Amino acid sequence: MMVLMQPGAKPAQIQEVIDTISSHNMRPLKLPGDEQTAIGIASAIPPELRESLTAQLRSLPGVEHVVQISRPFKLASREFWKQDTVVSVKGVEIGGPKCVVMAGPCSVENREQIFMAAEAVKNCGAAVLRGGAYKPRTSPYSFQGLGLEGLRLMKEVGDNLQIATVSEVMAPEDVELVAEHVDILQIGARNMQNYALLIAVGKAGHPTLLKRGPGASIDEFLLAAEYLLHHGTKDVILCERGVYPLDKTYTRNTLDLNAVPVLKHLSHLPVLVDPSHGTGMARYVPAMSRAALAAGADGLILEVHPDPKHALSDGQQSLNPEQFQCLMDSLKGIAAASGRSL
């Protein structure tokens, strides 16, 4: 449910709506707009209360109308909030008129590697540096990341080069630590329905990039985002990274670009695409990156490594700096054709 106030509604009238919602042991959420203020209810409304509460709210002075939200995901729904959400991180606006590219290696391997990668992607036009300190790997014998050392390197390179950073958090007990070192927390595809992690990240209130699980429906994806929003994180970025493929002979996943316009229609949250994981092959990343922007994505997250052949993880899907520069040059035209910039 959302209460839309009349243009010019007085602060006392807005507060009366908030107090009325609170009196029923529900959490009101004030959403100031350019012309009107909306007040959402960030709680489940008991069925027996819905009709009487709607009538009570409609009768209050300053209320224009009350909107019933039909989607199972309330806070993430465009029914709840019509305007596009723009997530601002270190001067970078994600979801605005400019397409944003996040790029960097799958894993932080050492100081030299992450600094080389950061300098390369920044010089090519990337606005955010990605780099994994903790890596969920299928095999326990694969490189698992540097942990705290990797986080410290991400903070050092971010501060030194003045570039925003994103890294994955894998456990609720690590949320505070990771948030101290990077600007954006990433919840990986394997953890999309790790509800303890979603709750902990939500309560941290830190900007968060949420990746779609490989077998998750659109509703399940947006309900995972709902956990983050419900528990306090306002800055949520959705990321399509591919679903289970019918044929794994040629690509790691099937990059579901249908999801981009669907998510933009259903939700106000910004949407990124990860063609690196979506294809699993560097040779296909440029084509799917261009397709993602043409489909309406707000940006991309890409794997770029100074020396992909010797990468400790995901080298086969990583671009080298020269390939990344060529891709960025080609993306400018796609962005412009879509009425945006890069």
C-alpha cells in the first residue's frame, strides 16, 4: 500500500499519515518527490485490516489517494515508486542518464595485479573497480581469494586512484568488515537466496549489488531485493548474470537479456548486466555487452585482467586491457543510440 499526498501537503498532514500507519504497528516509509510526497508501508498488512486502513488513510487531510500494490515484492515494485532509483556511490550515479561500467579482475591476486587492473580500467573509462577478496568456488582446491589482505588492497587502490570499488561478501559475519573496505557490497548468484546474508546486508545500509541466481525466476530475484530494502538498504542494484544453459558446450550460462526490460518495467531499481559470467568466454563478451546496453541496461560489470592467461580464476572469460578499450569505444555508439552516454 502507498499513500500519495496532495501537492503542497503540509508537514503536519504528512506526519499524521505516518503516525496513523505506525499506530497499527507497521513501518511507514516516507518517499519525498519533486512535487508530491508518497508514504509507503514497509510491512505486511493483515488482510482483515486492509480495507479499514485504506478508508482511514483516505479520510486524512492532505491525502490525494491510496494505491494498493499487487506485486509480492512491494518496496522493489514500480507500483510502489514510479521514479527510477539512482544509486550514488563516490560521485558515480548508477541508474541515471549515464551508463556505468564496473570492471576488474575476478580475484585480487596481489598488489601489482590489482593496481595494474585498476589503472587500466579507469583509463579506459570504467567508473567502478571490481575485485573479489572472498571467492565462492565449486572446487575446494581452487583459489579462494586473499580474504582480508584482498580487502585491504581494494581499499588502498580505491583510495589511491579515487575509484569506487565493489567486492563480494559471502557470510553475515563478514558484512561489517567488507563494508569498511569497499564502496559497494556484492551478493553473488550462489547467495541470492541466502536470507541470513540478505538480512545482514540490508541492516548494514550499504550500497549493494545483487546478482540473480542461475535458477531464479524474476519474482524470486525481486523478492531477494525486497529483503535488502525491507531491512534498511535503500541503494540496491540488480544484476543479470545468466541462467542455467540448455547447452553448456559453448557458453557457461545463457545470458537472459529478456530480463533487462522486464526488470525495468516491474522495478524502479537500476539494472546491470554481467556478460563475463553470462557467457563464460571472453570472445563473446563484447557482443553481449553491446546487446545489454541496447536492451536498456543501466550498465555492465565485466572481468578485466592484466594477463588473463595467468589469472588465478576465470581467466577464460576475462578481457585484457586492450580488448576492454576496444569494447568501451564501441559501447559509446550504442549508449548514444539509446539516448544515453558512457
